[in-house]
Amino acid sequence: MRTTGTTGMLLTLLRIGLGLFFLINAVVKLNAKALWENAQFMTGCDILPEWCSMPLTCIGMMMELVVGICLLMRIDYRGTTIWGTVMTGVFFLLYAQAWARGLDLSCACSGSTHHIDNYAMNTGARLLLVGGMLLLLWDSRRSGMSRRRKSPKFDFSDA
């Protein structure tokens, strides 16, 4: 069942907007300084050992890049929305637990490093991202239009 009309147009705009958001965030993090600042944020969250910060930061950046491209091109829409929902959920939990524990962190978000003064607003922004991804996940279940590559079928019966 395809979503049509105003709802379909709004969901398409949301998909393109979130795709651009993730793609731009990933591209901004492609330099060493931004990766190091994001790793410092992961270290400051005080959940995992410090040696895990850089690998997790690189994985997160690559996930943002892949999810952004796949959302923009609507490639494997269902799988992309699942990964995007998991990714934004993890980001939301990082901010929420830092707020609940009273940690003093700085964030290297969207290319600018700033001290987090208002945890409620930052956590709320992450919650909006999770909500947007959940809407796209809902849309992916309804639309049934997943653009997957078809594997070629070879016939060897004559050989």
C-alpha cells in the first residue's frame, strides 16, 4: 500500500531532509579534528573504556554516511530505516544518560564544538530525530517499495 497525497509528500520531504542531515553530518566528520572531538564526547559519556571511543566514532560516522545516502536514494528503504532508528536511538540514549548522570560534556555536532548547556533541548532534539526515523520506519512498512538489486538468474541446464 503506497502512501499518497499530502502524507506521502510530507514523508518524502522528511526522508530527504533526514538523508541530507545524516549525509552532511558524516561529511563534516571526515576530518581528523572532528573525529577526535567526537571520540572525546564518547569518552566523556563514561560508558565504555576510552580505547573504544575512536572505533565507535568511526562506525557511527560511517553509519551516518550510509544511512544518509540510502535515505536520499531510497535504497533498501526498510533496512535503512531500521539502521537509522537504531542509530538515532543510541544517540538519544547517550544524551539522555549524560543528562541523567549530570555529566559535563561538549558536543562536536554538525561541525562545531560547543559546550552542552541545555541538556533538555539537546536530548529533545535527539528525540525528534528518533521520532522522524520512527515515522520513516512506519512508512517503509506501509509502502512496501524497497528498491533492492535483483540478483541475476543463470540457467545452466544446457551446459
